[in-house]
Amino acid sequence: MSIEIYTDGSSKGNPGKGGYGIVIKKNDSYTEISKGYRMTTNNRMELLAIIVALEKIEKISDNVIVTSDSKYVIDAVTKGWVFNWEKKGFKKKKNPDLWKRFLKVYPKNRVVFKWVPGHSGHLENERCDQLAVEASTYDELEVDDYFENIRKEPPNLFS
């Protein structure tokens, strides 16, 4: 069984309102998924899109192809950076919450990453971009709890 996953993330302002878009093709099925957040970053949305897509795979597959325009995510995985970050406890790395979540789902399948340039006319990547941008405009946006709350430093009481 072959599963094709296409993803994109978007943020209006960085940080700002954002969203992700996903297209999943499996056999004869086609699924679109998107979600918007009230305050996040582009890289968080790019990574979250891939995580959510991988989490949607119900059965283990030997052939999962993830196509994305995110050099941030693809290079981190294919060049092995994320595995070194994990060994060092993600010290001074952005998005540790999402990278830890990624590392839980990633090994469940044989995943191959393909990079495509953004806004280059790639049909599925363009659709994912539309989904991500549209999701960021919804009236009801999710809270990116880590980004908005947990990552913040405690207030400096002596300033």
C-alpha cells in the first residue's frame, strides 16, 4: 500500500494567525485536512501538518511519501539533525513539543520525504497552501498552547 501525503503551513505574521493544510492520497481515496490557530509560526504549522498527517495513518505502511515545501522539516529529518537534537534534549531548539510528537509517530512507517519549491505550481502543494491560508482566517481558531503559554519565560520580578 502506498500513501502520498502533501502538506503546507502558513502564518500571517511570524508569529501570527496560522494554519496547516494536508492532502492524503491512499489507493483511491483523497482526504483534505486543515486547522487554524490564533497565534503561531510558519515553521510550527509546517511541522504540525506533517505530524497530523502521519498520525492519520491507521495501518503501518512500507511506503509513505511526504511531499512538502518545508526545508526546515525535511532537512531536519533527512540530514539527521532532529535525532541529534533529541539526544541533547532539544536544548536551545525551537518547537521541542512538536519535534517530540513527531518522533513518536515517525518510526511507525517507512517515510520518504520529498521537497518541492513553494508556490511553484505543484498541484497538491498549492492546494495545501490554500487550505492552510484559509484555515488561518476561520472565526474559531485553535490555541497553540505551547506557543502562547508554555514556551514563555516567567516574568522578571526584579525589573
